[in-house]
Amino acid sequence: MAPKNLLSKVLARSPAELAREAAKRLRTATRFERYARGRAGPPYAVSFWVTRRCNLNCAMCWVAQSRRLEGEQYLRAGEELTLAELQAVVDDLRRWRPRLGVTGGEPFLRPDLLDFLAYAKARGFRLGVNTNGSFLGRDAAALVEIGVDSLMVSVDGPPALHDGQRRSPGSFRAVQEGLAALAEAKGRRGARTPYVKVTCTITAANVASLAELPPLLADLALDELTFQHLWYTDRATADAQRALFRELFGQDTTYLQGFVVDDLPPLDVGLLRVQARALASTAAPVPVNFYPPLEEEAMVRFYADPRSPLRRPCFSRWLRVDLLPDGTVTPCLGLEAGNVRDRSLSVLWNGEVLRRFRAELASRKAFPGCSRCCGLFSD
């Protein structure tokens, strides 16, 4: 006869089954307790922001906007970690081997970048690099030889539009030539990596031209083309985030100021939907997607009110952390959790600041500045 209530179901199970269930529930409770206290297991990914310097001055870039707001002091805020110091961080992370992301600024402005990439790959790390593509033609063969796993290149649209947004004539041609050189280098070695993704940030300037981009990239052996929704905020939200971190952590961070868009909505959402439908209905020569993936109704809300959260809670800060050019460790939103010149990243990962940060995030589900962050969709 089938058990008729919970007690009879429990009594019908073997001691081994009950033990397995108890262990499962204990593990779940332990994970939740660690989550609530702000502790995290080994990181899944660490992003190395190896420089703030960039050869371009892109209209939509928050790094460029921060540089314009703060002047050259932004670039001199801290001396970049040396190659030896970057290598020491890699060695510190070997017991965990998280995925390593390398970004900037423009990382290829560092003359020792290839040495750093080779060092990390030789120690068994999966490695991805973000670049504006300016120097890709120069270093394509080396990237294939090193074995870099993935490469993300940013493009803003057709040539004239891209060059205008980058404030650099010929920058689109440089990307095309660099991607062609990379495809040739992969072909010579019979290599499947790096996986190549072009990312196009959607802005008011390029929203009418999105569907023109895939054919322009058709012959460059791309693995993926992603249209990235703009990460932006308004001044009230940025001020609220700044005040909250002063209250909670005694830190005054201006990080979000580079993302402020005062004239909302920042683009024609109706036109964006038309472009998205055109891309979905046409057989593109390269796989196309949008990120974050938003249905049409959510897309309207995304651009209509930056204070309206589209998703919560955030779990990504239990999975990843950023290392700034001067060695500062930050979970996000400009909060400083220490510096690897003083304490190792493996110690700071569950240090006091990051535990407090995660505990507050677990309690609140999200901070004001989280509402448009792509990290909400990356876990």
C-alpha cells in the first residue's frame, strides 16, 4: 500500500536513503548560511584590468567618460602592476584556477601583455582577452601560438559610424585587418582558438544600423556577434549608490558617474525593436544574439527607467572579482576590498570587506547601481 502521509513516506525509506537526504539538506543549509554571511567558494572568474590607458576616446565608453570627468588624474590614480606582480597573482590563484579575463583600457598598450598571457596559459588557466582591435593585426599570430581561449573585439557599426564613435579614422579597417590576420593564423596552425566574438554596444548613434553589421563581418571567421544593451544609469541612481556605500563601507566612490545618461530614454526603443526583428528574420552570416536577452516588454522597461530592476538577486559577486591596474581588488561599483600589493587576492577574496559586501547584497538582493548591470544575467 502506498504511504498516505509524510511520516509513513519517511518510515518507508531505507536508512541509506535517509542519510543521503539528510546530507543533501545539510549541504544546502550550509551553502545558504555561507551565502547569507557573505562567504564564497573559489572564484569562477577573475578579471585583470591591466591598464586604464587607451588609444581611443570612444563616445559611449565609461572609461573614456571617467577620464573626461576626472582628467589625467584618472590615469595616474595608481601605478600599474608590473609583469612580476601580475605573475604573482596568477601563481596565487593556481590552486583555484578560475577563468582569467584580461581587459582595460586597451590591454595591448602594455608591451609585456603577451608575456603575461603566455605565463598564465603555461600554468593551465583558461584565458579571455577584451580589445578594441587596434593592435590585433600586429599580435594575431602570437595570440594563436600562446593558445588564448577567447577574444572579444568591440565594434560600433559600419565603418564611418564606427570611426566616428571611436574618434579615430581607419579604426574599423584596423579591426577588419586584425580579424583577418587572426583567421589566417588559426588556419596556418589548424587551431580552433581563440573563440572570436565581436560585441556591439547599442547606442542612440548606431541603433538604426544594427542590421548592417553582420554582412560587413561575414568573411572574418567570427564565432559570434553580440549586440550589448547599454549599461547606463541616471544621476539620481548614481548619487543614491554613492551615498549608500559611504554609509555602509565608509567609501566614497564615483564609479557610476561614467555611466550617467541624463536624457532618458537614451535611444529609440521602437527602432531597436525593428532592428532586432530584422536580425531575427534574416539568415545572418554569423551567429547573432542580444545581451542581456530581453523580451520586447522588458526591453522597453530597460531603456525607460534605469531604477526599475529587471532581475534580482545578484549572485555573480560570489563567483567573480576584478583586479584593477594598480592592484586594487573590487567586487563591482568601485568598492575597494584591498590591494594585492598588501595582501594576496586569495586572502582578500573572503576578507572582511568582501564578506560584508556580499552579506549586504544577500540581504538587499541588489544595490541601486545594480539595476542595469549585465552581471545580473551572467550567473
